[in-house]
Amino acid sequence: MEPKRKLLATTSSQAQGACPDHMKDRFSDLPNEVAHQILSSVSILDLTRFGTLSKKCRELYLSTPSLNFDEFNNWNKSSYAKQFKLLSSLDRFLVRRRENKIHCFRICWSLSYGKAASLYNELYRVVTWIHMAVRCNVEVLDLELRIPDTTMLELPSCIFLCGSLRSLSVHCNKILTAPSLVSSTNLQYLKLTNVTIDEGFCKWISCSCKCIKELHLEHVEVENITMESSSLESFSFVFPSYCGLCHLNISCEKLEDSI
């Protein structure tokens, strides 16, 4: 009877979220690279819970190179107090990481359609997170931002000056201002979705993206695309059905795949 009681107690503790000591030890004994690979698929909320289990788990929690802020759409519809608490906790997490390397950072965020003060506070926090990722030498940056039509968005210039950045994806219903032509970038992959750009942005790609290999434009509003690249290998362009055909003129000697 005694073994059965112990089994029930163990099962009950696991059901409540407790982690047996031997399971903690097994995970702690893994090489950091393996542990980080496992944690890369964990949500930020579960990652935070994991960081409370032990000193080693906290070290892994604060050094995980892949971060996903993409599960908070329902939070954005909650009270302002809850929103503020969430934003502050994410701020603290990034501050505590200090300058630990970020390989991949994904932000999927729907800004509130409420008071202007709340909306601009959220937008300020998101831009601050991007600055923090750049300081941590981010290599892959994926931004999916849902922003009210009346709100302006200008991506921080640090994105286009980030020497470590290799892949950039931007999905938002806004006009993207062309970066300065003096800003050279090491981007190899660029994907733009549901944005509006002008010829200046195409000129920036031609002049400043000397390492670009893949360029994907999906539902992008643009009148003319004139572009030259000695490195581009793959190009795709899907224009919105409500827009007229644009003038397309590209010269890419290494282009192998185009849609």
C-alpha cells in the first residue's frame, strides 16, 4: 500500500507543475548548446517559469539565444493594468539578459485600439526591445506588428546599421521609409509583407545590401521596382490584387529563382 501512496504523491506533484529533482539534474547536465536548442521552441511564459527552477535554469533562461514574443494578442485586449504589468515584465527580462547574444528574435504584437497614451506606450516598448536586440548582436529579426491606421511607425535606424543582422522580416500595414544610402548592411535575407515602399527603398537595396541573397515582397504596394544586385539569387514579388501592375526592372547576374 505504501508504494502506491508514493506513486500517487509523485503523480500529483507532477500534475501541479512540480519538477522532480532528477529531471532538473538531467537538464542541467546538458551542454548549453543542447539546452538552448531545446529552449528555442519554448514560449517566453514557459521559459520564465523554467528560469525559477534552479540557479542553472536561471542562467539558461537569461542566455537563451532564441526569443519569441508572439503569444500576447489576448493580453492586449485586457485591462491597462495587466498590459502595463506584462510590458514591464518583458522589459525587465531583456534588461536582466544584459548583452547575452540573441540569435533570433520574433515579435508578433497587436497594439491596443484604446487610449492614445496606452498605444504609444506599447509602441515605445516594442521599439525599445528592438534596440536591445541590436545591442545583443541579433542575427534574425522577425517583426509582425498590427498597428492602427492612425498611428505612424518608423523602424529604428539601428536595424539597418546592425552589422550582425543577416535576416529581416517585416509584416505591418505601414509605409516603410527608405534607410539612408550611407547605411551599409550585411543582410542576406529580406522579406517585406503588407507594407508600402517607394523607389528609394529599392535604391537602398541596390546600393547598401551588397550581401543580399533572398528578397521576398508579399502584398507590397510600390509603383516601380528598379534594382541591381550582384549577389541576389532568389526574388519573389506578390502584389496586392487591388493595385495596378507596377514597372519591374531588375538586373541580377546571379538570380536563379524568381516568382
